[in-house]
Amino acid sequence: MQSEFLFTVAEVAVAFAGFAGLIVAISGRQGRSAAEVRLDLVLLTNVLSASLMTVAFAFIPATLLGMDVEPSVAWRGSAFLYAVSLSVYLARALPGQVASYRAAGRSVPLIFRMNAGFVMVAIVSQGLCAAGVLPTLVYLPSLLLLLYVSGVSFVRVFLSVVRANPD
């Protein structure tokens, strides 16, 4: 049951990444400032990163469970990798993303701030799960949070392209 859920989450994340890449590839960039084009690339990178991390964090516990690793070890180890990887990603990516919005003359949207908050909640919950403070079932809602971030990021890319090409 959990493996099927994990694979379904991975499939949806791959779809977000693929469609976002396709949208950016076929959209025109004429008449846009370099800062706006850079922001579009940052948004695309955000979708791809969130989607690929969702896929990885769906496959890690499924793979470990498939190798007959003790379930609590598989979930807690996956939670540890999730918390550490996402912490590093957030620390590296967040300042650049905020700077890209500002360079394009735009304020950082509320949904972007909410997504960063959701990622921080997921990091804390996964750290507590890895430490044994929270139950391992916390992993699945945290994975859904990351999928949500991927989906919202996909919508941001789509809206950015539509705004740039109103015809």
C-alpha cells in the first residue's frame, strides 16, 4: 500500500517537472528583460528541484523496504536524508530565488513565502521523525507537502509564461 502511494507521488512529481520544462521550452522570451528571463529560469529550477527531490524521497524508503530493511530503520533513515537534503537545498536556493524576484522588480509573492514555510515544516518534522520523536507515518504527509510545493511552483511557471505571452 505505502509503496503504491510512494510511486504515485513520484509519478505526479515527474509530470510537474516534465510539463514545466515543456512550457518553458515552447514559450517565447521576446520583449522580456534579462531579469524576467532569469526569474523564469529560477522558477523552472524550483519546479525541477522540488519534483526531483519528491521522486527521490518517494523512492528511497520504497527501495529500502524492498531490500527488506527493518521498516523503522528505512523510514527513519529516509527521514534523515530528507531533512538534511532539503535543509541544504533551502539554504542554498532561497537567497538566490528572493534576489531574482527583486532583480525583476517584483516583490516576493505570498505563495512563495508559504512554500518556504511548508518546506521548513517538512524539514523539522522529518528531523523529529529521524530522531524518533515523531512516528514514521509523518514521512508521508511531509512528502505530500513537497509535492504540493512542486505543484504550486509549476503553476508559478505557467502563470509567468502566460503573463509574458498574453496572446
